[in-house]
Amino acid sequence: MINNAIYSILLGMLDKILLYESILGTKRMYYLIP
């Protein structure tokens, strides 16, 4: 049960990081295009 909770929290954090990274990634792409 405890391992499941930690696993779900880690998955949630990873999901948020990937979401922010994709948003920042698209912004970086726009900045790189002259």
C-alpha cells in the first residue's frame, strides 16, 4: 500500500515535469526559429 502511494506520487510528479517540459520545449522552439 505504501509503495503504491509513493509510486503514484512519483508518477504524478513525472507527469507534471513532462507537461512543463513540453510547454517550455515549444517556447524554446519558437525562440530558436529566426
